[in-house]
Amino acid sequence: MMNLHIEVQRRNLENTLGKLEWLLARSGQANRRYSRAQMEAFSYLRDSFRARLKDINANG
């Protein structure tokens, strides 16, 4: 049961991380539609999700 929970967490983190990476790449191409503060927030979230995914992979 625990392995299933970890796998679901991992999949959710990967999906969210993928969306954040897409958003950052897309916004960089869109002539800066987003403000610098928004871009920094997206980057912070991306890095946070990367760290969480790394922790799950190390512990799982």
C-alpha cells in the first residue's frame, strides 16, 4: 500500500513539474507576457517540485 502511495505522489509531482517547466518555457517565448515576479514564482515552484521529486526518488 505504501509503494502505491509513493508512486502516486511521484506521478503527481512529475506531472506538476512538467506543467511548470512548460509554463516557464512558453512564457519565455511569449515576449515576456508574465512579470519578473511571476517568472520568479514559477521558477521557485519548479525548483521546489524538483527537490520533492528528488527526495521521493531517494527515499522510495
